Amino acid sequence: MPEIIKIEHMTKDYGGGRGIFDFSLSVNEGEAYGLVGTNGSGKTTTMRHLMGFLAPDSGSCEIGGINCRQHPDQIAKRVGYVPGQIDFPDVGSGTNFLKIQAQYFGIRDMSYTEKLIDLFKIDTSAPLKRMSKGMKQKMALVAAFMAKPDILLLDEPSTGLDPVMRDALIGLILEQKERGATVFMSSHIFKELEDTCDQVTFIHNGKVINTVSRALCGENMPRLYRIGFADESQYRAFKAHTSFQIDSFNDEYKHLTAVVPVNEMNSFVRVLADYNMRYVRFVPYSLEMYYKKYIENGGNV
Amino acid sequence: MFSLPLFRQSVKSNWVLWTAITSVMSVLCVQFAALEMTQPLLFVIFYGMMTTILPSIYVLVTANKLIANQVDRGSMAYVLSTPIKRSAVNFTQSVFLIGSLAAMFGIETLLHLAVNAAKPITIATALGNSELPLQGNLTAKMIVQVNLSAFVVCIAIAAVCFMFSDIFNSAKYSIGLSGTFVGVNILANMLAMFGSLGVGGLDKFRYLTICSFYDHQSVLFSQNDWIIKMIYPAAIAAAAFMIGSAVFRKKDLPL
């Protein structure tokens, strides 16, 4: 698959450690790509560079071989953008807003737009200024998806959405992927990235720290099991003698989480049989855990 | 270069203030031109102050709303995420600003022409000074020329406000500097007018205001000074629009 979004050694220094630093990543056509990071880690700054709103201090970014900064108008022809900051032009009702957006994109057939409005259950006749945060976010999503763009740049697209609407959004993103669109989204909600993205890049304080692919959550990953022990001595004994890697533990509650490689499941059970336990629980491995651990360990997983 | 949807959007978000200011200006114009009591103040109050103050208020608010406010609030993202160049956004918004100002002066001028045709007055009456060596009535040509002179000065004020709107990402700086600029010009113009009415020393203030290039006296005296004086505000306007556009095309936008 050809590369469609390319960011090369991009730096934008706002001073005081804020900004993005030597940022490089590449997204292939038809891929869903996630950008995860805490608040202020540089997600929005990256998006703004891709839209050509900001000029990098050094390095460059391009979409489909076109430099984002030099020809943002050509980029915009192919891109649907959900900004991180949601405020609409002062044009009265939601219907007016969508009508004007359609004119900008030269959309005549509004049937797909209607479909999106139905999907998100929006009352577009309401004045934009009276809309709730979630309602505004849904309007922004319709505006971004209505032109059926090849590339979607979504800056925290699920902000303010209720769980049902978040699922609708995930469904919509998967649908776009199916039709061949490339999705580049940022979020700090790991679930929606896990459900949609082929690759996820973690960023922290403006630096790329790691890129993981979907395989992280795949079949061959080591499993995590949490074991609660009956008493202190059993807990200490297991902790002292086990050959399994211990991911985390809690002395007070006498439980710990062990890492179990796929092919050692049987020996794990055999070892456990010698201990008095309160419970054993499978802990699904998530991007969130991965990320938290990364931040806690100061950059080493 | 020109974006019709953006123009429509600007009309939708700015027609209220335009209608209000245009109505006030039109009503005042008709009143000063038609009522015998106020006719002597037509050129002192109405053409002396109102034709610069009222459009300035409109321009101050609107120029800020057209660019800086939308960048500050983030709504400009919806315009710029469509296939429109920044230069086209800038051009379209400046066309709207000048166009709406032209419509405002157009309506006021037509109304004055209508009133003047129905109730002609002498130039001396209109100036409120019967001792001036002026013969004849206020002609339609004079009315058009006076308004043209005021219009060009207002374009210059609009261009400077629009330049600040282009330069700053923060609406408070844009409106703050535009407001200072407009305020100083209007205030100096009023003080200079008191000076010309006989208060000693105040006439020096005319060097502090762009409104001095608007010269209704020379029109009424059938001189050509007002035409030459239009060159300066026109040059200021051109320079301001060019600087604004250059900055807006290149700057970082927090969208």
C-alpha cells in the first residue's frame, strides 16, 4: 500500500518544552492510524500541521505527495477535518451551516449528509449557539464526513459524545476504512483506537515514543492474570519463588499480576495449584495499560 | 480568488449590525436634510461627524468579526478545511467589508438626493453660515462628491481595522488596536472641528486624523482639493490591505 501521510523530522517549538520535536511517522493508504498522548503532548499541533495551518520550524509533512504547508487548498480537497476546538461560524442554525459547508465542497447531493444526520440523531434546525457540546461535536463530524473524503483527520473525534454515539462513530470510522479511506485520528480514549486503528503511535511531551501495531492485542501476546492470595504468607511465597514475570503487585490486598507467555499456560496452572487463592482473573491487555506503563517507567516498556 | 459561499456566510453573520447602522445613518441624513430646524447643521453634525463615526463603528466590529474573531474562536477551521486558499478568504472578506460600506453610503446618498430634489436648500443654509460668499443651492453633484470623499476615508479606516484583524490571532488585540485607531481618529476629528468653529488651538488636531482627508468644504466651494486629498486615504487603504493579506497568508493559525 502506498504511503499517503508522511511526517518527516518535524519540529515546532513553542518554547518551555511545549510543541513537537523531531516528529516522524508515516501512514499508508487505507490504514487507520491513531495518535495517543496526554493533554498537551502535541496531538493537536500535529493535526494543525497536516492541515497547513501551522508552519513547522524544521522538517516537513505531506499528504499524497503534496506539501501541507505550501498547498493546503489542494490537501483540503481530499481531507475531512474535525478540529479539536469546536466553534462554528456565526450562521444561525445547524442546517444553514451544513448547507454552506456543502457549497464550499461543491456537494449537490445531500443524501449522504442526511444519512449522517440520521446516524447521529441531530436536530439540525437548532441554533448552533444553543447546541450542547456533544451536539456540536456531532455537527463537526457530519461536516467532516459529508464530502466522503479520501483522508480523515480527526482530532479527538469522540469528545463530548455519549457511549452510544461513540459506538456509532466507531462504526462510521470502520465503514470509511472499508470504502478505502485513510483515517488519522488522535484520542486519549484507548478503546476507540483499539477498535479502529491498525497502528497507534504514542506521543509524550511532543516526542514520538513508540509505534505499535494491532498485533499488540493479538493472539500471541503474553496474557496477564491477576491472582488474589488467601493470606500474606502465600502471597509472599509466590512472589519470592515464581519464575513468571510479575507485572504489578499490591501488598495490602495481597494480589499480583503475572505475565504468562502463551505456551506456558499449563505450567502456570500447575504452579498455582500449590497455593491457596481467593481468585484468578484474566486481565485483557489494552493500549491503556501499555501507555500507562510507558509513562510510569519513564520511557521503557 | 472569490468565494461565494464565504461571502454568503459573511452576509448572514453581519447583516444585523449593517442594517442597524445603515438605518441610523439614513434616518439622520433625511432628518438633517429635510427639517428646517436641523438644516443649518447638515454639514456640521451630519456630514461633519456622522458620516465618519457611524461607518467607523460598523467597520470596527465587522472587520474584527470577519477574520480575527473567527480565528480566535476556531470557526475559521471550517472555512479553511475546504478547498479555499487563505488569500481567497482574505480577498472575499475584504470585498464584503468594502462592498457593505459602499452599500451603506449608496443608500444614504440616494436618500439625500431624493430629499434634496424635493426640498432644495442653499449651500449657505446647509453650512449654517449665511455670511459665506456662496451662491446657489446644494446640487446633486455636490452630494455625490461629498459622500465619495467620506467613503474613501472610511475605506482607509476599514482597511486599517481589517489589517489588525488579519495580523492578530487573538480578537482582543485586533479589536483593541482597531478601537484605539478609530477612537483617536474620531476624537481628533471632533476636536479639530471645534477648532474650525472658533475654539483656539484645537484646529491643530486635524493633523492627527485621517478624517482630515475628507474635505466637504472644498466640494461646497467647488474646488478640487477633495479629489487630491482622496489619494492619501486610498494609498493608506491599499497599503493596509496588502500588509494584512501578506501576514494572513503566512502566519500560523491556531485552528
